[in-house]
Amino acid sequence: MPTNYLKKILTSKVYDVASETSLDFMPILSKQLSNNIFLKREDTQSVFSFKLRGAYNKMANLPLESLKRGVIAASAGNHAQGVALSAKRLGCRAVIVMPTTSPQLKIDAVKRLGGEVVLVGESFTDSYNHAVLLEKEEKLTFVHPFDDPDVIAGQGTIGMEILRQFSKPIEAIFIAVGGGGLIAGVSAYIKEIRPDIKIIGVQTEDSNAMYTSIKAGERVPLKDVGLFSDGTAVKIVGSETFRLTKKYVDDFVIVNTDSICAAIKDVFQETRTILEPAGAMSLAAAKQYIKKTGIKDKNIISISCGSNINFDRLRFVAERALVGEMKEAIFVVTIPEKRGSFRNFCDLLGKRNITEFNYRISSSKEANIFVGVEISYPEEKNKIADVFRKNGFGIIDLTNDEFAKTHLRHMVGGQSSLSNNELLYRFEFPERPGALINFLNAMNPNWNISLFHYRNQGADYGRIVIGIQVPESDRELFNRFLNELSYPYWDETNNPSYKLFL
């Protein structure tokens, strides 16, 4: 018999621990986007995310004997805090299995609430598999973070609140998607009451399991997930959340890291609150959707689902926000190595604010300049490029080049005559003790490292770029090494900026 979600949501027990959060109008953003933007402020819950709703509703509906034995959960952090708080309120034991990549902020919060933290694996799926084993060994009750009717119903109370708080027409509600519990619950309520309201799911480019599954018509597991938005880093979505999403959700918007950083900045400027990446995804998508569709004067709601972010990560967010809001363009400009060229270069830039400038002499004939320029609107970067080309300067637009934004801007240094057989690769690995050493130990000792750059950006994963001198005869062996690694990687050997500067 199918679950009656309308009834389950209306009778949920979430308000023993959760509060009805405000639906806040964003005047600055609304003016910028020519639409009425509202944030559903789930980041203001006591654990700074919506997750306690579903966790408590599930646990409050458990039989007494199950509560006495205790509960177990797997979570990247927000669900973990919800379960720990609920266990404290209900007086039961809570074991939480978390990925080793979880922000320390979330780990510490779970411990403060009395949860027993077990760190296992690099993603939610790894932690989940271990939690299932512990569940059987210790006879605990599993509290799933998303694929459970009581959890889904608990999250669905957000939809109930939105309709109670806002009676005017709503164009769309934007919802971040990881495993799908939030969007399943909200859409199950909204679509039964107000089917005219669009429900738009939001995923990142590198963690889009639900979008991939909906397109395929079945649940598709991802091999790897990006960790910037740790709250939505799920390799495979739930079966029930997939069913409900397929039934109720109208569309998806895919966002990138830079646009999320820009949305975090937007919310800070408006509210002086700093959202976590998953919490800002919905706003990033709303901005993208408005630009693509050209809608005006509509009521748009974004659910800001959490604000559990490590303070150290903010330097990365601040660095990438300018690019994300399309207010910085990054170029390589080639100028003749002769008197007056540099002055001419500056004259062409005019009075624009320079955000970054790197230069190193490279030959007697020409020089390559790495420059960041503040722009007023996205199309301005094309106008800048045209001006330089018309005046005889070579120019390459690197605004969307991940290698340039993450590494090159910090390491412009010049070419080397000793870098024979050099291959250049970018890697991402979990930011934890031993990860970098494990990577280096896996390499063939006969391959020489000719270039290396790593910068701690406060994220849950490390980013390195490495030049490796691999003889032609070892290329097959090198490809095998890449395929056996558990880290995502990108070949940058033919990147034009690498050729020019390094």
C-alpha cells in the first residue's frame, strides 16, 4: 500500500525539536534579478540545517524497545547532528558513522550533542555500508538520512510551512538534492496542494546522482562524487526518493562551484549569514534559471538548507565568488618584449580594477602576462579580449579554466629546459592525514616529479597539480596507475596556459 505522504506530513512530530523557520524576502537580490526572491531559512534551526526534522520524526515514531537499544546513522554531518540531538531529547544512544572528509565543525557538533562518532570512508556511501554492518553487530536501529517515509515526511513539513506562510502565486521552489529526502518530502506536499508550483531540483556538476538517474529512468550509482558540497555528496539516491522525485519534480538545474561561491556571498551581503555550499545551491540555481528563462516579477523561493561550513573554507569561497558572479575575467595576454609594450598593455586595460597580475620574462621576443580583471557584466570580458586582439596582442580567456584558477595563478614561474617527457595532471583527494603520502607512494619511483603545486584552501579535499616525467615506454604503465587510483584526475598536458607559463 503506497504511503499517504500528505497525512504523514500533517501528523509529523518535528516541532518537538524543530522550529518553523522564516520565509525571508531578499530585497537586494530581488532588485538585481528583477524577481521577488525569498529564502526559506532552514539554516536557522538549532543544528543549522533542516535535517533534524526527518531524523526526529523517524525516531519519535520508533517502538520503545528500539529506542532502548539505540540508533545508528550514516551522514556527512547535518543528518548526524539531527540524529544526535534527537537521541539526546529522547534519551537513547546514537552511533554516527561519518566520512573522513566531513568538516571538523560537523564532527565536533555531533560529539557535543552526545553522538558516538565513527569515521569511515571518503563518501556517504562508504559510511553507509559500514553503518549497515554495525547495525547488525550491535542490534541498533538504522535511521536513514533520506530513504525512509518518516524521514521524508519530516522534511516535507518545510513545504507545508511555505504554503502556510505564502499565499501569493509561486513560480518555482528551488531545492538542493543529495540523496533526495528534502526534495521528495517538499514536492510530495506541494504538488498535492498546489500542482501549479514548479519544483526545481538542484545538483552540482560533480555530484548529480539524482539528475543522472532521472535521465536514465533508473537509479544510477556514480563512481566518484565532488566534495565541495559535502552535504549533497551522494553516490546513489534512495529508491523511494527516486520514485517521488520522478513523480513530482519538474526540472533540474546543474550548478558549478563558482556559482555556489557567488551565492554564498549574495546571502552574506543580504543577511550577514554564511551558508554552507549545499545551503547556497538553490539560490545559485535560481539565479541561473532566471537568466536562462528571462522571467520577471515572479515569486521565487530557495530553500537555504544549511550553514555548517568550516571557517577555513571561506578563503576559497571568497577567491572564487568573483568568478562565480561573473565579476572577474582571467586572461593570458602575450605582448612584444620591447619598450612601451607594457605601457600600451596598461592603457588598453584602462581604469579597470586589476585583481591579479603575474609576469615572468620568457624570451627575448615576447612576454606572457597572467592577469585578472574586474568586470561589470559577463559580456565585458569578450569586449576586453577584442580590444587586445585589434591592437595586435595575443590573448587567451582562462575565466573558466579550472587549472588556471586553482593552481596557475599561484605558481607562474617560467619554462624549464629540463622538463623532457613531462605530463601535467590535476588531482583531487580527501583532505586528511596521509592522503598525499599515499598518492606519492603509489607512483612508480622511476617517474620523476618535475612540477608540483598544492594549496590548502580550507575545503574537505586537497587539490594538487603535478608534472611527472614519464618515458614513452612507460605510458601504458602510467595509464594503469591513473585508473587504479581512487582520486579524480584531469590531464592538463595540452592546456595552453601550461604551455605558455610552465
